[in-house]
Amino acid sequence: MGTHLHRSPLHDAHVAAGARMVAFGGWEMPLSYPTGTVAEHLACRRGAAVFDVSHLGTVRVAGPGALQRLQEALSNDLRRIGPGRAQYSHLLDDDGSVLDDVIVWWAAEDVFDVMPNASNTAPVRAAVGGEDVTAGRAVVAVQGPAARSVVGGVAPELAAVPRFAVGGGTWGGAPVTVAGTGYTGEDGVEIAVPVEAAGGLWEALVAAGAVPAGLGARDTLRLEAGLPLHGHELGPGITPLQAGLGWVVGWDKPAFRGRLALAEERRAGPRRRLRGIVGGRRPLRDGAPVLAGGTVVGRCTSGSFSPVLGRGIALALLDAGTEAADGRPGVAVGVDLRGTTVDAVTASLPFVAGSASR
């Protein structure tokens, strides 16, 4: 690994556990552990898995003008929630495309923790202001139908935070912030813990039954859940409306960057839309052309093999005209996998409904 890569406060724990470490977004992070990605994936779907997501940024925006700055910078409307809640939002470019997607933890009346993707902390901070506090904490995500039971055995107050709520507590004498958020489609919590207490929390969660899981399982889990990844389903030229995320736009707000372009796209209708695709046993792949009637109608933005469904799945941006007249899934398409076209059909999202939706 290059010496320029950031390392998580939990790096030594991953190496000791035999994790395969890879570069991701400027960080050296675990891709998988000796059990393998499929086992980690199924542990999350059936029980509880623990992920190190310290590579996500944390930009703290605080003070009397914090709410207004975030309202002007981000697409969603924080007036829909309040202190003690979390909200998914987008930072947009002038053309309405997504520069980054973030989670905002509204921790106190005038204290917000904005969590960008790993490589986007600096541009998000430039847009919203505040202080980059990433280096002072680790973030641990415990996900799965048994996640709250596992966390409750270690720190009951952390397990009690409801979905999309934000709360606090202590671990090892250190203050922690916890949110009922995640990126797997399963119920669970994400815990921001000071660096000095991170190792002990990780060890306690593993001892309580959480299976360590890496970036590989995190990606297949979020794909089954139909959740977007920046640089794939979101990014230059891709708007929230194309990605099926119009609910992330606070249309009642007077102004935010990209609003005018989005309003025009809403009026005209998106030229393409994000859809699910299900194939056969062969994994579908990012970038693969999607065909209908022998004509390319889009490309896969993410693809893999679903351990739960036992089939290849993908997210794809497809021309708007590809849809059935009644808008239902099940439209026959082909996916070009390096010169071989495999049969597939469009599908509703999520591919797999986890415990978060029950």
C-alpha cells in the first residue's frame, strides 16, 4: 500500500484479523476477511455484521448560521426533520448533477455532522463550511436483523436510538454519537467513537457476535438494497431525478445550487432513469451495455452476483422509453458481457427487502 493512504484507527485490528486491505477513496480499508465476502454478506442479512466506515468524512457545522448554510448548500430540506434526526441529502452542481451524497446528523440545536463520501470531504467542507473532524473519531456500523440485540449487549443506550434518529452515549468513558442509519438495507446503527476508544468498542462488538465485514460485502449489500454509490449511480451528468431520488430535493426551499436545472428537468421529464435488472447465474457488471430490441438503451452503473437471490443483478441508467407502457418491471432486455449477450429483465427496487424496511 502507498504511504499516502489514510488509515483507520481500527487498521491494526483488521490486519490482526487477516483482512485483505485495499485502497479506497484515499484510504486503506478491509475488502474482506478470511471468511469471504459472501459469508460476510449473509451474516449481515441473517444476523449482525460490523463494518469500519471511518473512511467516511465528518464535517461539523455549528453555530447560529449553521442551519441556513446547509439549507443553501444541500438539496434536501432540513425543516422536514429537526434536532435528534438524520437526513440523506445531495450536494449538487449547477447542472443539477450530484457532486456528492451525504448524511446529515442533526446532533444538537445548532450542531450538524455532515458525512460525505471518503474522497469528497474537502469539496463538501468548501461548500458547507465547518470543521473537518474526521481524524478525531472512528465510525463503526453494526447492521443486520440482530444488530440492535448485539449492540444492546455491549451498550444498551446505543441500541435504543431509533431508525434515522441521532443520539448520544458513552463507551469506555468516552462520549459517542450514534445514528440509526446504514448502507445495507438492514436495521442497525452507526457509532462515531473517539479514536482512543474505537479499538475496545470494535472488540466488544465482535465478542458479542457481530461478524466483521469489509467493503466487498458492503457493496453487494447496498446493491441488493438498490442503494446508490457515488461515482456509479450518482456523479457528473447524473441528477437526483434520473437516479429516482426526487424525494431528496426540497422543492419548497427558495434557492440551492442546481435547483433551476432540476426544475427544468422535472418539467421536461428525465431522459433516463435508474432501474434494476435481474439476469441469470452469471454476475452482471458495471459498465455493461443494456440492449432492447438489439439497440443499446443504457448501461449498468453497478453489477454483481446476489448471494440472497442467487442471480446476477445490476443497477442501470436506461432511456426513459425502455419502460413498459404501464411503468411495470419485467421488460425483457439483454446485457452485453464482453461480447456475450445474456437475457435479463427489469426489476423493482430493492432487489432484497432487508429488516430496515419491515
